[in-house]
Amino acid sequence: MKTTNYHFEKIAKARLESTYQDIEDWEDEFIDEDSEIVTTRDTLEDFLKGSKGWAEATGFRSFEIEGHACLFWESMQGFKGQARESMVVVDFGEFRCAYKF
């Protein structure tokens, strides 16, 4: 489950789409191997089920980027005491990538 430039591009576009920005500006996002991207085999359904147990999960929506299903939470907090962050999850078929920002 190695992420490549292809995956970084789709994650950047999903992050822009999630905040209603122009996805053609994806190269300005600087998402690369140094970004904190979590790669998992958990399904999108697993993320949806899991979000019900988070301390906070607001502003949810789903969308698609160039054939890849995506989930977005405007504000999520896994456990009380953790920072609240936005998160986008992109489905690449064999695995999913989660990116908090």
C-alpha cells in the first residue's frame, strides 16, 4: 500500500473539493510523502460506522473525485482532548487514504 504521486494528486483534489475550492489548483496543496496520510484497508463503511463513536463528527458529506469515492468531515475529534481537525478519506479500491488538515 504505497502512495504515489497519483494518490497525492487525488488526495489534494479531494481536500480542495471538500472546502469548495477549485480542484485544478491541486498542485498548490503540497501533499506528498511528507504529509501525514494514513493508508488503511478499512472501508468507507468502516469510517462511517467508526465516526459514530468519535467525540465529535460534524459537517459530513460524501462526493466523488475522478471516479474515487470520498468522505469528508468538516470537524472531527476521535477522543476528547485531541485536536479538532477536518478529514478527507479517498477510496482507491484496494486501500483508502485518510488526510487530516
